[in-house]
Amino acid sequence: MPKMIVSIDEVVIKEVQLTKDKTTLGRRPYNDIVIDNLAVSGEHAVLQMTGGEVFLEDLNSTNGTYLNGKAIKKQQLQNGDSIEIGKYKIKFVGDGVADNFDKTMVVKARPAAPLPARAGSPSSFGDSIGASAFHASIKVLSGAASGREVPLTKVVTTIGKPGVAVAAITRRQQGFVVHHVEGAGNPTLNGNPIKADPISLKNGDLIELAGTQMQFVQT
């Protein structure tokens, strides 16, 4: 089944399988693929599926729809095509490519990259964090996933609900930072708004996002 992978700044924020003949994309909440950003028109584009073929059509949007870097009105999609709308990139994955989308509260994003070696520490590591890095996790304190604790072993981990509110936690050499990615409901850190500029996280910090409270735990 074909699908669309939506990302911003290389951080995947949602994946949508194309199950209908017509899938709409835009800023308004009634669209099948909602991108809450002012660069996106209320009804921006539509994906039409006919048999095994998928066509992308721009709906006279304000800022246009770009396919592999070129503005288009209507064009058939090929596996791996990149759609650009504002700062968002949407990758088209054709039918027959298997993948499971993590629909949990925390969506793991970019794989971790090795940090520069320090004296007395390992020079590289795989999926686990080396001795020179910080160990941290996010503990969910409310909602359906209450009690769940997710280790922050990726360079970037997105949290929240795609289409509602999403924030990203990024691991740096000096520690962890959080910033707002998308959504009208601004997340808060210890009661203060989290905006687009990264904010450093400290052990015990409380994050509230899309009605869910989480705690940053660092050891």
C-alpha cells in the first residue's frame, strides 16, 4: 500500500497510508493529511489513486507544490519522489514497500550518530549511547501511555501527536534540548512556552504537550 512520509528538518513527524481514491492535503483539520503551517494552504493539494498509479495535483495553492524541486500542477508519482510544501518534505513510498509506522506517543526519528571520542571513552558506538554521552529518557506522567518510559537513544526524538502538536528533543554533546516543531497547541516546559528556538533540558523538567504531561529524566 503506498504511503506518504512527512518530515521537517529531517525529522519524521507522520506517515499516512493512501487507502482512498482521493487523499487531500492542507492546513485545515478536515484534510486527510494535515500540515498546520501558514505556508500551507487550507486545501493545498490532492493525491488521486487510480489502480496502481498515484497522481499529485496542486489545488491552486498560494505557495505552490514542488515535486523533486520543480513546481507542478498535476503529475504521476514514482517511488522515492520528494514533495516539498513550505519547509515540509513528503516522501512518496510506492506500493509493496513494507514498513510499520510507530503510532505511539513518542515517535523515534533520526538514528544516532557517533560523538567525537574523548579521553578514556569509546571512540564509537552503535545503537547504544557511549560512555561519553548523557543517558536520558522521557517518562509519560498522564494519558493512555502513563508510566511508559522511553530512552532517548536517537539524535532526534519527536514527541506529541502529529497534526495536533509536535516537539523535538535533540541530543547534543552538552546535553539535550527541546523545541516546537508543529501544531497550534504550544508545548510548555515547566509551565513556560516552548518555541522554535531550542531550550536546554535539565533532569526533572516537566513537558506538557497535547494534553499529556511528561518528565525529562537524565542520569
